[in-house]
Amino acid sequence: MMIMRLTTTTIWMAATLAALPAPTLAASLTVKPTDGLGLQTIISNAAPGDTIVLEPGSYAGPITIDKQIVLEGKLGATVLGNGKGSVVTVNAPGAIVRGLRVSGSGRDLMVRDSGIYVAQSATGAIVDNNDVTDNLFGIYLFGAVDSIARNNRVVGLKSGRMSEAGSGITVWNAPGAKVLNNDISFGRDGIATSASKRNTFSGNTFRDLRFAIHYMYTNDSEVSDNVSIGNSVGYAIMFSNRLKITGNVSDGDRDHGLLLNSANSSEIRGNKVIGRMQPVERWLSAGVQSSEHGMPKLEAEDVVAGASERLGPEKCVFIYNANKNRFFDNSFENCSIGIHFTAGSEGNTMSGNAFINNRNQVKYVGTRFIDWSSEGRGNFWSDNPAFDLDGDGIGDNAYRPNDLVDQVLWTSPQAKLLTTSPAVQVIRWAQSQFPALLPGGVVDNHPLMAPVAAEKDRP
């Protein structure tokens, strides 16, 4: 009897399994441009999990990926748009686009025409190792949570007004999205982010742009190990809180290496801003600076005052209404102004930073004293003629980067005519002999005798 029950049960299970549909196996389909079917038709006929591999050649766009597939191109596989809308639109969660050349988007900023557009529904989508050129926006992560754009080469529009172009990679309201190891040039901004959180922007390289990173309303995120070369502004960090800004380089940017406007409670560590002599045409060809995002306008007379070259950036660091930030072990060198500190910025900690060969190390206009040292450790100032008699690496006297004459010059620029006069020299001598005459401002009570090595250079 027991044997009969087991046999009946076994037969029933076998019949049930036979009635279930067979599992769908993921397929890999290799496509040639001459295959006849359009690329969109092939994508529409694919099943979730399939991989479509494109042989070298041109394929007509625009295309839409609405299921979880991998669209992969061999070297030379190109998807060409028709000049309207986005070339590749990704709607499916987990979809992957990699190894393609993508160009030919529309030119409508209002509808975000892009080379590769990742929609809000495409959670976890990956855009990897593509060559995205001559599109209004390069890659647009529009609300795609946990999406990734990595190892892409993005070249934006080279003609027309920079302000009317799109950005290389745009992130809008895409929590957890990552932009990693991309090479971005031309267009408006390298990475533009807004209204997002928990993002990572790391290992990217930027050239020939307005802002390398244009960063707004994006909290609890990381900006690390990026390189900005020869842009108007390196890193414009605005209206954001609790960020980690570490290991970035600004090399020869024009106006600002690092700009913090209403950026609060963040760690800024191990970054490097390097200024260089630049042709004055860089300012003239682009016009004078605007006052966008609180940046002070550069007067035309300052632009043309030099000869054939002018020192840039104008400011290694500009801090505007930014509070409770921690600046540790950064290097700011060869700028017209090392750091411009203004607009009521409170509670910022400065320690271990190196201010090297800036024409003016600090620009600060105020009546109270601000100590730029922390726990007995200040900053290195290349123009500080200090002594260290006890050999502890800390200067024996406090360092004051500005005096009364500096403040007069900043509030009344026409007073520059008097800087070499005997009266001004007497005022500066008197202040050095009688500290009570000092008007307030930045003071480093524990200046370092040597710059601190960047974290990544330490053993």
C-alpha cells in the first residue's frame, strides 16, 4: 500500500512539472548592418535577458530599449540618430548599453535630447564604455535610481554658444547613481547634477568645458579623484550638504578651481588646485565673468590689465556662504588669489592645507579674527618667513595673510595706484610693529613649516 501511494505521488509530480512552461534561456544574437531588419525591430523581438551584439557598421536610430537586455557593440558599431529626439532611450530596469558609438541627437534642451537617455523607469541600468559624440546632451540619467555611467568617452557640441549646449553627463533626481571614469570634453558642463542624493562622481576627466562639475542640490554624495584641465571653473559645488570632496585636481582652470556656494557640513580633503599663466584671450574670447551662482563679476579692466598672459585661476578656492566644512590637506598654488572667503561663512575648519605661490594667499574682508588652525595644526604658507626653534614643524609665530592695506584695496580698487607709495609702506611697517593695529581677519596661530603630502602620496 505504501509503495502504491509513493508511485501515485511521483506520477502526479511528474505530470505537474510537464505542464509548466519550459524556462526561457537567454540568447545571444549577433547582428550585421546588412541583415535587413531594423535595429529597433530586432530589439523589440528580443526576450528579457538576451544579448544583442552589433558587428561594426552603422545602424539607424533612434532606438528604444524597453526590456532587460544587453545591447553591445563591437569596435566600430555606430548608432546614428536622425537629428530628432534622443538616439538611444533606455526604459527597462537593469538594461545595459555598452561598446557603441552614438551620435546625432536632436537639439531641443527642453525635452533633453541626448545621445543615451536613461529614463526614470530604468532602475539599475548601466551605460558602459561607449563613445558618445556630437549630441546635445551626452548621457542623461533622468531619475534612474542606482544607474551607472562608466568608462564612456563623451564629446559634446564644439560649435555654437557653450551656454546653449547640453552637458556631458547629467544626473537628475537619481539617488544612488554613479558616474565613474568617464572622459568628457566640450559642450556646457562635464557632469551636471541636481536634486539627487547618495551619488558618486569619481575618476572622471574634463576638458574644454564651462564647469567640470556643476553640482546643485545633491546631498550625502562623493566627488573624488576627478581631473579638470583648462575649463572655466573646475568644481562648482552649490546648495548641497554632507559631501566628501577628496583627491580632485584642477589644473589650469580659468576662474575658480573649487567653488563652494551654500555647501555645508562637508569634508574637503586632499584636493589640488594648480594655477598657470594663460593667454589673456581666454578671458576676452569668452567675455568677462558673470555673477552666476554668487560668483563675483570680474571687471573688464582686470582682464586686460596684463600683457599677453594672465595668471589663472582667479581664485584657487572661493567660499561663499558655506558653513561647517572641514578643509584638510589640500594644496592651492599659483593662483591670483589662494582662497576668497566671504558672505558670512561660519564654522569652517582649515588644517594641513598648503598655500603656495599665490599672488594673494587669502582675500577676506571682515572685522573679527578667524583662526585657521585645528588642534594645534595650521596650514603651510609659502610666503611665511617663520622660524621653528623647537623643531616641532610648527612656526613660532602666528601668520596673518592680510593687513589693513589689503582690505582698503579690496573695498576701493582705485587705491591700487598708492600701493608703492611711502605712506602705504609706513602703514604696513606700523602694523607689523604694533599688532593692536591689525584690523581683524584670518590668522593661523600654528602655521606649518612644510606642506603636508597628499593622502595618496603617503606610505
